[in-house]
Amino acid sequence: DVVSDDLFPAFKRYVMMHNRLINETEPCEQGAASVLERQTAYDTYSAERDPATGLFAAMFGKEWADEYVFDFLFSLSEKKEGGLP
């Protein structure tokens, strides 16, 4: 079938290439601070705008939703006082 004949072999090749690239690439500490800063900005932006947060709050309560969004989904996000609206 298509999964075992085409998709799985392609996935295995992808993973092998990904691992090879990781192993052959030299770390570059020079831009690490900038990457972390941009990832934090992305997580904060996403946490504040994720459309699922309202659903989480309605189903599980605001406190649970805030913790899930800020501490798990977007763990680098900077939570504003009071959490999400």
C-alpha cells in the first residue's frame, strides 16, 4: 500500500538526512541569544493570540488554560499579570 511502499520509506530517508545534518553541523554560539530572544517573542505572540485558549478556558477553567498555554504550549512566553483575557 501507499503508506508502507512510499510514505514510510520517504519518512525514513528524511529522518536519516535530518540526523546527518545535525551531526555534521558545527554549533554556532554567536547567534544563540538572538535565537532565544526571537523564540521568546514568538511564544509570547502566539500565547496571546492562540484561538484555542478560549476553548481551553471554557472547558477547563481560566487558571488551567493559562498554565497550559504559558507553561506548556508556549513555554518561553512572557505571561502578563492576570494571564489571558
